[in-house]
Amino acid sequence: FSLASSAQTVKLNHKVIATGTAVSTGYNSLSEQTDSTPWITAAGTRCRWGVVAANFLPIGTKLKIDGYDNQIFVVEDRTAVRFGQRIDIWFPEYSQAIEHGKRQVKYYVVAVARS
């Protein structure tokens, strides 16, 4: 399984609005890791690659995260309140979430424009 997209490449311009560091963990849609609706995000969308959970950023915020090339992540979910300043990346497979582990990451809040 590759996390790279096979979709047609579109040139994107990213304007960095803010940067920061946060603890990052991985999760997936196992019922032990989520609430009673494991495939539905707090924004009401379906979980998929590119979704992150973060309580300290507004829903809809777009992020780039060091270590994930040009992937644009979107805050569409929330973590448990006790996790505060954390970015939780959704992975399709449990093993991928475990491989990501818990780490400090640099993130960039971006505005994305298609050209």
C-alpha cells in the first residue's frame, strides 16, 4: 500500500500562514481508538488519508507536516480533550499508525491555491 496519490497531478501553490511544533501520533478507525462512529470525523466527513485530528486548530485548517513531502493534511477530526496540543494523523492501516508512533513534528499552516 502506498500513501501517495495516483490522482492527476495539479500544481499547488502553498502560502505558509503559521508554523509550530506539536506531538504527533497516528490513529485509524478501530473502535478502540475512536468514539461510537469510527469512520466519521468531527466535521462529518469520512476518514481517509489526509485527515488529521487536532483540538488546537480550527476544523478545515490545512497543514503540511515535516516528513510527509507535499501532502496537504486537513483538520477534520478532534482528539480526546486530554491530548491538547497534538496532531493525530489518520492512517488506513493500524500497522501504519503504530509505525508513525509518537513524535515531535514541525507543521505549517498553509493556504492552498490551484494554478
